[in-house]
Amino acid sequence: MKTKLTRKIEFALAKKVLDSRFRTEYGALEVPCGNWIGKGKENVDFATYAPSTQEITCYEIKVSKSDFNSNASLSFYGHRNYLVAPLFFS
């Protein structure tokens, strides 16, 4: 189950992509990636695709120190990859 903070961060990422006046990229939440490269079931928390450059950017959301240290994978499969966290881990 996702925390309120996780949902807030997801909303902010999606808003960043969708609010662009001249959309240059498309975004999606919970993008399945692991199966097609043979690493089992893994999801990227948020990913964008820019058709003009054919670049995929992946965002992994971690809202606490325990979340970061958990067994949940860090799914970095894009051309650019970012770890998204609140200003202070709790």
C-alpha cells in the first residue's frame, strides 16, 4: 500500500509532465520493466519517454530511510535515472 507522501510525489511527477504547454515527453506510473530483460517482475515507479530523442527516464521513489534500505528494488533501466525522495528522510 502506498503512503500519502508517495502518492503526493507521484502526482507531482505526473503533473510536471502533463502540465507542459508544449509536451515533449509522455509519462506513466508503475511501468513494468524487469520481465523483458530477464530480471523477474520489477516496476519503475514513474517513467517518461521523449519521442524526439527516444530517451527513457526512470524515477524511483523512496519516502523514508527504511524504504530506501528495504528489499524493494531500485529499478534503473532508463537512459537517465533519478532517485526521488523528500527533503528529509524520516
